[in-house]
Amino acid sequence: MTVISGTFYAGHGTKLSEAESKAFPPGGFFIATAKTPHFAWSKEETVVQVHGVGPSGITYVDPADDPRKK
């Protein structure tokens, strides 16, 4: 993911942790590897470009959090 505008915060792990998050300013990028739990958030309106190779998908750590199943 490449940050286009705003500040994007992200980290690896199964629970969102502000302390474990890294801030990515415009032009910064975050690599979310397959099958590795990660989290992301922002404090302001933020635009990111998501790019990758091959099929992609989202698997929630807790399936109850998946809005597609509500």
C-alpha cells in the first residue's frame, strides 16, 4: 500500500496497537504479506493505493468482525 495523502498507521499482529503502529506519511509504503495478520488505521482522511500480484482477499482474525457475514 502506498500513501497518497494523509498519514496511514499500520503494524503486524492480531490486535490493533497504537504503540506497535508505524506512521506512514504521503509517499510511504506498507507491505502486507499473505497470511500474516496486520492492522491499519488513520486519524484523518487518508488515501492509500493498494497494489499487488495475483488474487487477493481479506481473512478476518475473528470471523465475527467480517461485515460481509452480517
